[in-house]
Amino acid sequence: MPKLKTRKAAAKRFRTTGSGKFVRRHAMKNHLLEHKPTCRKNRLSKLALVDETDVHRVSAMMPYA
């Protein structure tokens, strides 16, 4: 059986937790930050879990994660 390749775009965007779940960053935190409240920017800075409907897609892109 040949080795499977990891999608490098997915490897840069997702990480695994100790329990095997995938975490991601929030969107809307790159630009136009001037008018957003600080509490919203702080909330967007935290990591979020990948939704259970997308976990099989992410795990297929990262077979060794």
C-alpha cells in the first residue's frame, strides 16, 4: 500500500487536539479590523472546533493527523 499524501493547504489550516478532534481559526480576522469591537476581535482570535459534518472531509485531506 503506498503512502498517502497530506493536502498541504489543509495542514496549514487545521490542527488536531489531544483527543483527536480538529481545530480551526475563525474567519473575519484579517482586515477591516478598525470598526470591529475589541470583544468581537478577541472572540475571533480563539480557536474553534471543526463541525462534525466536516470532520470526515478534513480527515480525508490529512490522513495521518
